[in-house]
Amino acid sequence: VACLALLVMGPTERPQWVTLLRRLAPRLQGLQHKGQDGRIGVLGGSPDYTGAPYYAGMAALKTGADLLYLFTAKEAALPIKSYSPELMVTSVYSAEAMERNAKGESKRMVEAVGKTLPRLHSLVIGPGLGRDPVVLESVAAIIGKAREQKLPIVIDADGLWLVTQNPELVNGYEHCILTPNVVEFKRLCEAVQDVDKNATLEAQAQALSTYLGNVTIFLKGREDLLVQASTVQRVSEEGSQRRSGGIGDIVAGTLGTFLSWSTRCDKKEPPMFSRSLDAAIAASGLVRRASKRAYQKEVRRRGLCPLLYEYYQTANTTNRLRASQRRSTTAPDILGALGAAFEEVCPADL
């Protein structure tokens, strides 16, 4: 019913994020070549963290990107490859080698990622990256190369830690979206002198965006606050009541795809707000919708043998045998719900 209601709604009745998503999403006509609908890069992962870049990469693919290039540590590459064959995983540095020869390994990392940047439509930086000082120094150089090529970038997680140490890395780059949670947002504001710590979150986000030269701030929370300079938007689409780990990584990957579409869409149709802010609003709404679907998904109650389960189904007592998974909702469930949520609000044959 909800799906049908969205389809028959007029443009003024639909949620804003749905309207923006429909404007951004490329039509599926069977005419595209592989890679045309998005070649996304994810720079993240480390010996200790392999799940976050996987979630970001898979979210980019699940929301419509064609190809995903994942740049990570040698020690993380094999585990991530084992999670999915869909991700093109490249080892760009070795943590062990970085300890022995920091300068040489850093140069290798920058060159390895840098040579692939011209192929990409956007780059997501930070999921599972870690805070090794030499790795972060290398990432700073990569951000500089991405800016030279005007490549849209999404910075999340430990990438935001790097920005707090050196805000000038993104200053003035309007093709950049920062995706802090409340704690990360507080750190960013503390790193910037022009932010009044006693002001409202909205005012602080406006001041931060303005200080950084109009980068887009995607502040995650009970409702997502999306800010670029003086423009403020909120997305309050109902999501999951459980905040499991990995949702932020899914947001970052989804943003990577939508930002690539937004910055490459038909220039004859101007953005509703800006290329970056339009992508952020659409990504926020979709991930929230998918989170709700995952949270409310019905699963078979445990402890009932298959034969009895089938019998009770036939007896039309399924409602007693199934329940929403709710407390057990995790990031893989939300990944699995992205496609259905997308199709619900933006059918492929629309």
C-alpha cells in the first residue's frame, strides 16, 4: 500500500528525498555500458578493520553503481575479498612494510591510488581506515590529487579524524561531503575557531560548512541534518529503532553512488539545492527507508521444526510463527533491504 501511494503521489506530495532520488537515478534502458552508471572508489580498511569498507563498497553497488574499486592494506585485502567477489580489492600498502620504510611505502600508496583516480566517478574515504599517522599523511596527499581532478569525495569515519587535524584539506571544495556522527561533529567544530559551541546544532553546522568553504555537512542523528553554507535541510524519514554498527558505512557508500550521479547528471536540469546536497538528501532518505524495512522484516521464529512450520502455515496461523527481527537487525540486513527500498520509491521501469 505504501509503495502504491508513493507511485500515485504528485511531485508536491512525495517526500523531498524521493523526488531527488528519482531525478538522480539513471534510467535502466539496457543501453549503458559497464561502468557508465558509476565507478566508485573506497579508500579504507586496515589490519584491524575490514567490515567497514565492505559495507561501504557493497552499499555503493546495491544502490546502483556498476563497479567498486576498494583500496586497502595488504593485511585487510584477503579478508575483504573473501566477503564478496563483487568488490575489486587492491592492496595499496602494507602495515608491516610501513613500519620498516614509512616514506617508501607511503609513496607507493599515493601512487597506487592516484593512478586509478582518473577512472573513478567518486571516492569514499575513511571507513575502517584507522589512524596510523603515515597512512593518514598518505591519504591527505590522495585527497589533494582527487581535488586536482575535481573528483567528488565523501569523507567518513577516520577520514574525518584526518580533517580535524587539517581542515585545509577540504577547504573550498564544494564537491566534498563530510558525514560525521554527533561525536565526530563535535571534534570538527572544536578544530574550527569560527564555530560557536553554545549555538544550536543547525547553527554550528552552518558555521562549519561556511568556514570550510561550503562543503556539505551530513550530520547523522535521530533525524539527519544536511547543511551547505546557509542552506539547511532535515530528513526525518523513519528508520530502524536499533542503531547497529555499519549503518554509517552504508550511508557513505550510498552517498558515493548518488554523488557520482548528481555531479554527472544532465547539466540542463539544475539541482534543487546543489549537486552535493541533492545527493545527501536522497541518500539519507533511502538508507533510512531500507533500515526500517530491515527492522520490520519478518523472520521465522526459532525452535520450530520445518514440518510443523509448514503445517501451521497451511492452517493460516503464520502470524503466530513469525515476528519482526528488530533486536537482531544488523548492517547486512540493511544492505539486503536497499534494493527493495530503492525499487519501492523509484521503480527501474519508471
